[in-house]
Amino acid sequence: MNIEFTKMHGAGNDFIMVDDREETFPVENREWMAAVGTRHTGVGCDGFILVRNSENADFRMRFFNPDGGEVEMCGNGARCVARFARDIGVANDVMSFETVAGILRAEVLGDDVCLHLTKPVDWSLNQTLEIDGEQIVYSMVNTGVPHVVVEVDDLAKIDLCRMGAAIRYHDEFKPAGTNANFITVTGTNSLAVRTYERGVEDETLACGTGMTACALIAGRMGKVVSPVKVTCAFGDILTVGYTLDADGASNVTLAGGAEYVFCGVIEV
């Protein structure tokens, strides 16, 4: 069996997109998915995204990490799938689609996509965590998936894989674990971020839900104001908008480019 796919990226966050409305993609074959998702020897990606039919929205998005494990949502992936779904005729420029994290809305604006996220939950500010005998101050919020945010003085000097993995697998966040983000505030409306992503188990060039979490945490702590320009490791800038409220934040949006890379066929 052959699977047609399209490679896309949002701010360097890259995905294998598949029109799977006939549900033929082998989601149970995690070994095969991991091989395809591996860079150098496979297609390589930060995730697999399937477009499936939905009774509640224009379509259903299923997202799988490169290791084949399914997760609730992916911000940059959601922006890419919105453009992909519009282009294959599944949705119009303004659409809604179903995810495990809830129903999302998106608007395709040329090459850019503005994603309206579900209300963030599970806020936790200024907590401490012990890593290698050192006390780390962190905050946390779930923007579709859980994200820890740690402010640092210099992103370039962070041993990101060591620190990110230590946070991701820390007992405090078991059993599911968490994503780990490190930020530096660069202005009243701007910050820079690096992310260690759960499921990828490495630094990613960008993480949409992570960039959103960073802007929200920094906003709640009075360090930035909306809209926030967030620079990722890839160098692209995404814009996070929000309204602070008694429950944390609402009207959360993530906007930026969603780009095509190439199309191909994978043999199963």
C-alpha cells in the first residue's frame, strides 16, 4: 500500500500531512511511523497529521509524534493542517476542526494562518523544581498540551537537551510528562524561546503551543503585553494574542506562516 503525503512546516516545525478521510493510514504501526519520522533515514518530521471526517466540524485532525504516539494537539501543526485542508477542499478560509483538545477555529490568510486556541487551563505560577541539586523556578499552563516555562538570562548558554529532558521526565509531571520551554523577554511585546518537546525527545525548531504558553505565562507575570511577537529557534516570529481574565486568559490566538515543502508517496 502507498500513502500520498505533503510535507509542510510552520516556523520550522515540520509535519507529514495526509488526507486520511478513508482512514487507511496505519496508525497502529508505530514502528513504521517511527522509521518514516526519523531524519536522515526516513522522511523526517516533528509529527504526522491526518485529516479525517468529523460530524462536529469541517474535519478532524489527528496528531501523532514521530514515535507514533498520539497527543492532544499541536499549534503549528494545527495552523498547517488548516491551510492543507482548505487547499484540498475540505474547508473554506474560515473553518472549525476537531482535535482531542477540543474544537478549534482557524482563518487562512494567504500563506498565513491565524489559529484560535481553546481556553488555557491548569495554570501554575512561580513553582520550584529541584534538578541536579539546583532549585529551578518555573511556571506551567496547558495550551492544548502541558508546557513548563522557565525564564533564563541567555538562551544560547542553556544545555537545552539536558535541562529539557530533566524537566520532561521529572517525577512532578509523571506519568504523562511535559514539554519544557526556556524564554528570554526581549521587549514589552516580544520574547525568544527554545523548546524541548515531549514525543520528539529533543529540541524542536518551533512549537506553537509552547510559544503560546510562553507568551501567556510572561503576560500573566506582567513581563509582556498582548500581542506578543515570539521568536523561535528557527528564527521565525509568530504572534500570540490573548486577553487576561480572572481564569488566566481567553481569546488566545496564534498567527504566522504555514508553508509547503514537498509532496511524495510512502510505501507501507
